[in-house]
Amino acid sequence: MSTETSSSSDYIQHHLKNQTISLGDSPFWTINFDTIATSIVLGIIGFGFLWWVLRGATSGVPNKRQAFVEFALEFIDNEVKSIFHGDRRPFVAPVALTVGVWVFLMNAMDLLPIDWVSTLLFGHVLGAEHWRATPTADVATTFALALAVWLLMIFFFIKVLGFGGFLHHLVAAPIKASATVGAICLAPVNFLLNIIEFISRPLSHSLRLYGNMYAGEIIYLLLGMWAASGVAGSFFSALLGAGWTIFHILIVALQAYVFMMLTVVYVGSAYESH
């Protein structure tokens, strides 16, 4: 029993390790190379495809590829329209579309058979000892994305309110007072509430996506271990794996949508405060 438990633990730990590159003696200066490489490749594939379709777009009857991209743009524009009250034209394609498509592609890597990808493809072909193919199952990826959105939010706050207006917003909202004495008394409370809100946004933004994708990765690993228990285990593993994959497709798409819409909400909050 202990040998089986140890084997199962080794199997899970092997697939949860990243292919890393150390830049120094400290563990902090370590790069998850598989996460970065996979993210870059998916970005090139996804946006290369969009560029290829839009480059050949015509004003006549669109082909299937052009119709799909136009539908995606229109869908995102309609979603942003209800939330973002500023000029959304320079915002939809560069930010919302980028976040939505890129996160969806990274999430979708979790649908690939984990042993085929990490062991056969990267292990035998590229000679990598470890390779996690789902970038969003790595908290470093989701936190980096959320931090980029957070910095963009701060940029829009300063752009809309000005630097002085942004500092005033930190101490004058959300609890407002008409009298000067009341505003001075409430300033520390408002500042504390705003700091908590500004800190919690990137944390919740990143951990929500990471938690869902990491949980999906764990479930696939558990189903894969069950397949090693014999013919009956392989049958139920395949059956449950197919059912989980159908459900997980919804999670992959939904989490990309939620991450994209929260990006719009956070950046759009600068215009709400104006």
C-alpha cells in the first residue's frame, strides 16, 4: 500500500513540476521556462491567426474564418459597452480581445492529454524532464496577468483623474462628506478602504483563475492514476475523463470570459470615479 501511495504521489508531483531556469542562488530568481514558452507560442498562434484573417478581410460576404473573428469582436464589444463608459474603441481590441483570447488559449491547454504532452512530446522530443503545458495552472502566470491589469487600471485612473485627482480619490471616496471637518476625519478611513480594495483586486483576479485551472489539472491527474489500476479502472477513467472534459470546456471558456470582464470592470472603474 505504501509503495502504491508513493508511486501515486510521485506521479502527481512529477506532472506538477515546472521546467525551470535558475538565474541565481536564490529560489526567487527562478523562471518557469515551460510557462513562458507555452504562453508565447500560444500568443503567436492565436493573434497570428487573427491577424491573418483580418488582413484578408473583405467588405463583401465574409468567409467562415472572417465571420468567426467578426462575431468575436462584436461579442466582446457588446460586453464592454455595458460596462466601460469611456471611449471603448481603442480598448476593445488591444485589451479585452487580447486578454480574452490569450487566456482562453492558455486555459484550453488543460484539455490536452497531460501524459502525451508532458511525457511524449516534450519529454521524448524536446528532452525536457518536466513540462506543465497549462500556463494558467501556474500562479506566476495568473498573478503576472492580474498585475499587468492592475497597473493598467492605475494608469487609467491617473489618465482620467490626473495624479492629484487620483490621490484625492484615495482619501475622498467611497465615503463622502460635504463638510471639511467630516472629510478630514473620513480621509484615513477612505484611504484604508481604497488600499484594501486595490490590493485585493490583483489577488482575487489571479487566484480565481489559478484555482480553477489547477483544480482541473489535479482531477485529470487523478483520473490518469485510476487508469493504471487495470481494465476496469481504464474504462471508468476514460468514461469519467470524457465527462469531465465536456464540463471542463465550459470552465475553460467561462474563466477566460470572467478574467476578461473583470479586466474591463477594473479599468472601467476609473471612469466610474470621474
